Amino acid sequence: MNTIRAFVLFSLSCVAGLFVFEQAVASERAAARLSLEQALEKIKKRYPGKVLGIRRIGGQGPQGAPVYKAKLVSKRGRVHFVFVDAQTGEVFKAD
């Protein structure tokens, strides 16, 4: 009887854990109001040069929001990293 009870409790905890994980993923997706393409356009408008790559990184923004991180080369040949807050659309640069 104890084995069955333990199995049932284990199964329920697995289902609950999966539900929490799915909710976290859905919440993160909802927090990102800007698409990658929109973030790229914001960067191109603000900073001249060539964008070498862009990717989404989670929880790095001012309020812990997802952020897009782009690597670009300026017209002078310097490499810069530019960030776009996926929730607010704020563009900021780290040098």
C-alpha cells in the first residue's frame, strides 16, 4: 500500500512540476512583446554599421525582462554589443 501511495504522490508531483514549467515558458513568451525582427530594426535605425548576429537572452533587462543581444561592427571597424529590452523596446549599448 505504501508503494502505491508513494507512486501516486510521485506521479502527481511530476505533473505539477511540468505544469509549473509550462506556465513559466508561457509567461516568458508573453513578456517578450518585441519580436527578434523588430529588435533588429530598432538597432539598425539607431546604430549604423553591420549586425553580425542577434539572439534572445532571458532575464537580463532592467526589470528582469528578456533581452535581445546583438553584436555589430561600426563603420570604423569597432565591435559593439547592443541590447534591446524585449518588453519595453528600450535600446542600450554596453561598451
